[in-house]
Amino acid sequence: MATQIAPPVQAGAQLTFDGKAVNLPLIRGTENETAIDIEKLRAQTGLITMDPGYGNTGSCKSAITFIDGEKGTLRYRGYDIAELAEKSNFLEVSWLLLKGELPTRVELSKVTHEISRHTLLHENFRRFFEALPKDAHPMPVCAAAVAALATFYQEPIQDEKALNDVVVRLIAKMPTIAAYSYKHSIGQPFIYPRNEFDYTSNFLHMMFATPAEDYHPDGLLARTLDLLLILHADHEQNCSTSTVRMVGSSQANLFASISAGISALWGPLHGGANQQVIEMLEKIEAEGGDVQKFVNRAKDKKDNSRLMGFGHRVYKNYDPRAAVLKKSCKEVLDRLGIQSRQLEIAMKLEEIALKDEYFVSHKLYPNVDFYSGIIYKALGIPVNMFTVLFAMGRMPGWIAQWLEMRNDPATRIGRPRQIYTGATRRPFVPIDQRR
């Protein structure tokens, strides 16, 4: 694997406190991102930093994903996301994230074969799903199922082959777990994976086939789902990825770390955003479809209406993933012959928002969730499964981040500091004297 070595530590930044100056070294990345290294700040000064949400704190060095939010740039291992979306497939991108280089034809064929032969779940998983309520949300079901894999594969990871087996099992079994969680929720029998199908076609077959009627996945729809998985495959140190790294830093196994990441992704401020886009479009449609009226309400600080699918914590420009999905969205709806009122509303929303001074000045551009929810719905994916598909796509990124963390000699168990704001020392009061 080719690696890029960051330039050496640069001249430091100076911090002055109580008349004492401390020099803090600077670290510069390969894309000229610069960080102040505060690793020894507390030891030298007794000070810590305060950064709620860690929005301005680097937690690690990583060679996996680069984002420039100001320019709307997203690259996996140096490759632009739009080019990968156009020219590669999900398993190819998975290899890239995990290994650092695009696979050769032989390598891609080998890993595709390995994954297709590990999609089955142990038959005891039937009882696992049967023990859960029918109306359980698929996300905690998937999180629990991934954690349960650790009870089926308990052998310690002693070499690279054993570790590779775990990685292959996770990527291979996630679509089966996701499809089974859906089948369980609607009371239909589980459909076994089929080795002759590609990765996304196999998932669609397990989702929509029944013993009474087979399902033949449409090539364009399978490719569109593959595209969505590519766009979700990694996104730097977001909430769920940081969770995977944090749990893994305790030397918890890969199954436990990924299960924690799935739970973090479940939150509506993270992976649940595309579901909220559909719910917003449904609300606008139900209220007569007046898009301008809804936009005006979203700008009104006294109104609690929110324009979902616009703006991003990182991107201050057009989300590059949204640009890819906009074209794909129209292709899917045309293929399915869907005349979607919700799509019309979405297009009108985008048109108004891109011209409206309020949204332009606040840099509220459409993000990946804006179009992904519409596409998922067109594919027949239930709304409560949207975040599960997100987790399926993010799987190779989470694993790559966990592996990078595991192999980094600088890794320490995650342990943030705090600023204590509670009571100072006080004497214990006997219970009979308390008021």
C-alpha cells in the first residue's frame, strides 16, 4: 500500500498564560491542513482546551478521506468522489478504503468471490430475530445483530488472515442482516442470499422476493443503490466514525465497535436526516404543495418549520455527493415511470433555495440527504430502512478507520477532559438534619 508522509512538524504557535510563554508545535497534513499540537499542553501549563462537539479538534491523523468543506471537495484515498461514483463499484471502493489503492482485476475478483461466499447468517440467527418485537426499528435490530456476530465468531484475531476474515464477514453479512430486519418487521419469511447476484442485486432480492414470487432486480436500480453506497462509504471523522474509533481505542473487537457506530448513526442529527427530508416533502404535499410558503416559514425565526436536506456541518458549498445524486435521481424516476409530486416539490425547493438571499448568505446548499431519500423511496425502500442503507454503505469506511486506528502506534484509549461546574467540597449532612 502506498502511503503519503506528511511534511515534518513546522515551527510552533506560542501561547502566553500568566506571563509564561509556551511553544506548541504545528502539524501540517498533505493538503496543507494545519493543526496546533496540544498533546503536552496540560503537562506544560496545567491547561486543557474546551471545544464542545469537537468541531475544531483533530482527534487523529488519517490517510483515508479528505474533505474541503469550503470548496465542496470529497476524496477517498486521493480519488474524487464524482469520478469514483462514475467509474467504480461499491466493492471496488471498499477495497480502496481498506487497502489504500484501487484493486487489480484479480484482487477485485477475489474479494467479490469471498464476500459472495460469506453472506449467509448462522441459522440460529432466526431465533435471534424472532425474539425481537415485530415493530422494532431496523437500526437497533442491526446494531444488536452485528454485536451478536461476536458470539458466533469468538476466535481471537491473531494474524492478518483472521482479521481479513472478520472484515469480509462484516461487509458480506450486513446486507443479509439489513434485509432480515425488514422481513421480520413485516412478518415475511427470510430470503436466503444468492451467490449469482452482485452485492446490491442480492440485497434487493432478499428485500423484495418471497417464496411465492421471485424478484428479478433491475440493473439500473441495483447500480443506483451501488452508487448510494459509494457516496456513503466514508466521510472523515463524523459522529459514528469517531464512535467506532473511540470504542475501538479500548481494544474492543471490530464487531462491538461497528455496532456502536450503527447506534450513533441512528440519531436524527446524523444518519436519520434523509428520512426527515421525505417527512418534510410529505408535509409540504399534504398542505397543498406551496413551496414558497414553506420556505418563508423556514426563514421565520418564530416558526418551528425546518428545511431539511439543506446545509451541512462540514460543507459550506454544494455537497459533491448531492451533485452526483441529482442526475441519478431523475434516471431512476424515468426508468420507473414515476411522476413524483414529491420530486417536483424537491426540485422547486432547490430552485428557490439556490436563489434566495437568506439561504445563499447562510450557505445552505442541498446535501446528500436531499436526494438520497427520494431515490430510496423510488426504489421501494421503506422510510425506516433509509438509515440502515446508510449503515450498509458506511461499513467499509468504519472498518478502514478502525484498522487505521488499530495500526497507529500513537493511538491511546479515548478519554476527553472536562471543565467541572458542580459544587465544591462540602460536608456530609446526616439524613435527619437535611431539609
